[in-house]
Amino acid sequence: MNMVPPNSGEAERAVLGSILIDAEQGIHHLRAAQTIITAPEMFYAEAHRTIWQAMLEVGEGLDSVTLAAKLKERGQLDNVGGQSYILGDLSQAVATAAHVEHYARIVARLHYERELTKEALRMAESKDQAHLETITALVLARHALDAPPVFDYATSLHDALDEITDPKREPLYRFNLKPLDDITDGLKKGEVNTFGAATNQGKSLLLLNLMDRQAQAGARCLFVGSEMTARETFARHLGMRSGIEAWKIRKGELSNAEIGRATETISAKLSTLPISILDDAEPSIEQIEATIARTRPDAVFVDYLERMQLPPAENLRLAVKEFMRRLKTMARKRNVIVFLASQLNRKTYQAENDSAPTLADLSESSAIEKESDRVFLIWRPKMLQPQIVPGVADYRAVLEIVKGKDRHGPNGLKAHLELDGKTLRFEAFRQAVGVAR
């Protein structure tokens, strides 16, 4: 009985398709895959070896059209399935080129497994210990696929500069809320941004507002809520975008006109937003990462730390430390921006306390501060709060957000936001008549 050697035609097509899917970036994806697939023979299918070799020959300007032309020029186009295979099956094999290196590692890993099997059989037949050196080299090459990448100055600096100066590089993300953007230098995937506040100071609402703005800008978003169900989160979001007062939506007391406005808002504004919600009362870091793998977001909003299922540990401090370590690792590995809400210590809850919080006020502050790229501290200074006018139900609150830590910029900068209590929407704070002094 002949057994088929380990291989994955799907992974091989995914590598080739990832290179063809984006004509402008095709050469960059080819170079990334070439650092892993170092020879055409690493593909199992002969047709894929031929296509790979033609890709290397085309180089700059590589796309499905130039590839087909190169194969035709070499008299190999029909042998690999014809132009329909290049322009159709391969070009549509994947939806995005983001995972080309992942697929390339699968191809390489299976190649090494095939070669190890061959060498082991040769060694068994010949009893020649010389095969042992080849087997050792193959095992090390196989393990190297899972090793962290090494940035070597001698070979990588010019590529790094090209990436920095490339106008087509992945852009910096923004909060899309001007006061916060004014005190930061842009956001990147792999970063953790923590917002600390006492209970009922607005951290959860701020995360929801930031998610709304990220999604409007085209970023795929995952909201990890714990206190509210997915439907309750949606209800708050609906109030923000429709202008309908939040309490009316919560009670379901909407006029016919408001029902029409809500329906129109869902159809025209919300249903097209790239948002997913993890609906679990106490999600673990493993559940969060599994959901990220499924939904592939750009930004993840975790509301909030103390409601998450923390890893087992001897005490709360160590549990928080391990959760934050895994969260930061996950942000880098999964290439996402994380926005995390966290509680402040109880002393900041006291009514007589009217001083700005500090990093030391964060619950288990050292672990949170260490793993966060930025930490923002939220409070409501009494001197900035609008005076409440009796009989006028127009609740507004002013938040001061202090940047306590920024790994990529100056600390201590402040932003001011105003919360509309009717719609739960944040806007830039503008000094107005009636503000207490």
C-alpha cells in the first residue's frame, strides 16, 4: 500500500494566491514567503513548483497577468492548468494576503516532514550513519520555522527603512476623537492601550465610542463585553448613532417616529459596520484569542479587566500580571490594537476626593502599567462639570483624561471630553456658559 507523503495543496495554493491577490504588494509578499520557502522543491505539486519559479523570474511587477505571460513564454502555461487556473483558482484562493507567511510555514513544514521520512528510510536500508547528519539538519530547519524571527542589522536595515518610508505601508491608526489624537502620536497594531477609571466614570462608554469611530473609519472591531450582553451593547450603540435617548431604548418606549429613525439607523449606519461582539459574562484570554482568530479584527476592545476570567495564580496580583502578559503577547502575535478598560482603587471613589488619579491608583498597577503601551486615567474634575439646572433633563459630564504612560510619546498630557447623557456620545469639550468655577 502506497501512502501519500504529507502535503497540503490548499496551503500551497494559499501561498501563491496571497502573492497574486494584491498587484501593488505582490513582490513584497513574494519576498516574505521566499524567506521561508527557500527552493521550488519545497512545494509538493509539480505545477506549484513551476509557478513559484516563474514568480521568482518575474520579480518586480508580479501579478496574475505577468505571471501567466511568463509561463506562456516558457511553454509551461498549459502544464500548470492554463490561464484560467492562474487568473481564477489561484488569484481567488484567499481573501487577504495578510497570512502569506503562515501558509508558507505550513508548506515548508510538510516539506521537511517528507524529507525526514525519506532520509529515515534510506538510513534504515543502508545502515549508513552519515544520513544522521542530514536528519539532524532537517530537524533543526523544521524547528526553526517556529522560532521567533531574528532582525539582523547587516541584512535588514535597508528593508526596514524602505518599510518606514513606503507611502503604501500600513497607516497609523487614530482614536478618531480629536482631543485624544492631539495627545498621542498614532496607534499601531500590537499595542495595548489601557483606560483606568473609577466605577461610573465613563470608561465603558468611552470604549464603545472609540469602537464606533474605529469601525466608521473601516477598522474591523471585536468588542469583548462582560457587564452587558451583546444586545445591551447594541442598544447603547444604537442610541449613540441615532440620537434617540438611551433610556427610551432601554425601556422600549419609542414613538413611531423614533422606531422609524432606529430602523433607518440600523440599515444605513450600523449594519455595514465591521463589528463583532464576544457575548460572554466572564471570557478568558483563550476565548478572546480564539474569537480573534475567527473574526480577524484590527482592534479589540476589552471591557473590562476585572470582569475577565483571570488565569489561575496564587493571588490576584499574579493573576492580573499573567493576564496582562498574555494580552500583550496576543496583541503582537495576532497583530491587533487592544483597548482595555480597568478599575481604579477604591480611594478614588470617595466623593470628597477631587484630585487627578495616578498610575498608582490602578488596581494591581505595576502589572497593568508594565504591559501597557499607554495608560490613560479618567476622572471628572468638579470645577469643570456643568451646573445642573432644575427641571431641565439635559445631563452632561466633562471627563479629563490624563496620559499617565506612553511608551511612544510624552507623559502627563491631558484631553477633555464631554459626555452627552442622552445619547451616551462623547465629543470634544468646549467651554460653555454655566460651567462651574
